[in-house]
Amino acid sequence: MTPDHLLVDHSPARRTVAKGALAGAAALLLGPPAAASAATPGSLVLRLPAPTGPHAVGATVRHLVDPSRNDPWVPAIGVRELMVTVFRPIASGRGLPRLPQLTRDAAEVFTVLAPLVRPHLPAAGVDWAATLTHARTGGAPPLPGRRPVLLYSPGGGDSRALGSSLAIDLASYGWTVVTVDHPGDASEVEFPDERPERDRIRTTVLRPDLDAVTFRTMIDTRVADLRFVLDAFGLDRVGLYGHSAGGTAVAQALHEDTRVAAAVNLEGYLDWMDGALLPLAREGTDRPLLLAGTDGFRDARLDRSWSALLSHGGPVARRQLADSGHWVFTDYAALVPQLRAAGLTSAAGRAEMVGAVDPRVSVPAVRKLVRSFFARHLPVPGARHLPVPGTVRRSVPGAAPPARWGWWSQ
């Protein structure tokens, strides 16, 4: 059971974005303060792809407080706080409202932060608050029975909201999925209320010139955050998956915590910025780990750290998606092509973020890769086993080109 003081319902607070959240974030990332641009009637409304599983999905937002740790970024807060979203399969979502990807207040802050944390995103022209996920709110009871649990850790500078599509798709196949924000490095995290030394919406402390000390603090904090979530929910056999810094963190959490049965590292390094390998890469693992990358992001550092782990053997698989970029593992896979079609990002911007791959290919390819891995190692009772995907063959005239997954060559 979860202690009551660790788990608090997140009810919408009054619509007051702390002025310091916007000004502080802009000053940190840009220098001079910037103001948020309100969405105009003609602003683009972005759409997320629907889940493909047999179940409707319900969502609950939770506020977790760890009194045993202090916040590493702002010690004056006195405790470590997290915000998480729990996605569960439900019998029916009919008549229930859809969970927005970002609340109106969070979207107002993200409007300023978006082109700062991801320079290819537009500074105006998008109504970030209008994007709805395909999960339902309103308290629909989850389907009965025990279900395996997966935790998601987003990339550095990203919030958990940008991993909604994959999480909801996994939940639609029967897993319970918990997406975790890591306040301090996430772009913005909205809490139920303010507290001393913390605004209701907390913004990132990361800067473009990330240094080795900050990177280590970020990874160590994320590992501790994930382990705390396991404590808070009383979990003892889970799967973890994460993107970029989140991929690094879940891989290291697999090494440190035997409650983690399997993990998926979506293009996270396995070393520190000074070149020292993570303990996982130095020592190997005896539990399943999937390394998934893209041809657009692959570099010498990733090759070296991943190859070090692979040299130990063990249950480590690796895949690489062709014609793709680093953020193809996130909601940006579907959103950035819409921005490009609307003229709100350049062709080079699209290529830099998600590659040239068609989202009709990349979204199902990533979903199937992650889903098939966990179907093998943390299966949903009664669900059909799904094979690890290889090349997706074209079967419908006029369909998008096939996804090309290849073995990671060393």
C-alpha cells in the first residue's frame, strides 16, 4: 500500500502561473526575460496518434513527496517532490474527458520554453494546451487483476507529457504505465500548489552548456527518483524505459535495483561526460536490456559506451531505426512533422529532431519494438506474445515506406 503522505491527488489549482516561472526560465536560458505568447484563434492544434491496443486507458496524476531526500537543484525546498501520471487499462472511457497533454498553465510556460530547450520548435503559432491525449480522466476504475508495471523517464529538459503517446499505447495493451517527471531538469513541472522556495510551476535549471557535474547530478537524481517511485507504490518487479538521459537513468537503475526486471534504453549514453563508463557498462548485466537508437544521432560516444556493455554478452539486444533522429522516441515523432507541414519548423529542423522517416512508420515501429520487448520479459497475463520486430513489409498499395530496424553494428 502507498503511504498517504507520499501520494496526493493533483486537483487543478487556480489559474495563476507564477511570474517567476516564466521570467526565471527565460533568464536562465536566454539572458533577457521573455513573455509568453498567448495562443491565437489561428494557432495550430497538434494531434497525437491513437493507441492501438484493445483497452481504453484511464489516467490519474499524482504528487509524490520523498521526505528522506532533499532536492539537489534547490536545497531550500527541503524535500524531493515528483509528479507522475498513472495510465491504466479501463473497461470503457465513453463519456469521460480526455487528458490534455499539457494543462493551460503548463502550456503557457512551455510556449516560452519550447524554442529554448528545443531550438527547432516555434516561438509562436501553436496552441500547446489544445493537444489532447487518448487517455480518459474522471476516475474510471481500472480493469481487474494484477498487471505488470512500467515506469518511464523522459529525456533531459523534457517533461513526462512528451512521452504520452507511447505510454498510453502500452497501457492499451494491458500494462500499468507510470510516467515520471524529474523536477529541476524537466522543462516545466506543475504541482498542485506552491510551497516555500518553490512556485506552483517549476522550470528547468538546465542550460545549453551542460557540464559534467550537472549531468552526473541529473542521472544520479533520476535513478534515485525512479527507485523512490518503486518504494512509494510498493512495487517489486517492474520494467523501466527512458529516452536520452532517461535511457541512461533506467539502464543504471536496472544495475542498482533488483526490483527492475527489464529495461529499455532509448538512445541514452552509458558513460559520464568525462568518458568514465557507468558501472552497468563496465560490469554488464544479467537482466534483459534493450538498446534502441537512430542513425541520425549515433556518434562515437554512444558507440563506445554501448559497445562496452555489449562486450560482456548477456541478455542485451540492440536496434537502430533508419532515417530517424533522436526525438523519434517521443511524442515529437508525430508532432514535428505537423509543425513542418504548417511551415512552423524547417526541413532541417524536422530532420534534426525526428529524421525524414514518416510518422506512419516511426510511431508504430517504436511502439511495437518497446511493446514486444516487455511482452517477452514482463508479459500481461493472457496477452498474445508479440515477436521482436524486424523490417515492416509494405502490404497496402500506397502505404508509407517500411520501417527499417537494423542490428547495431559495432
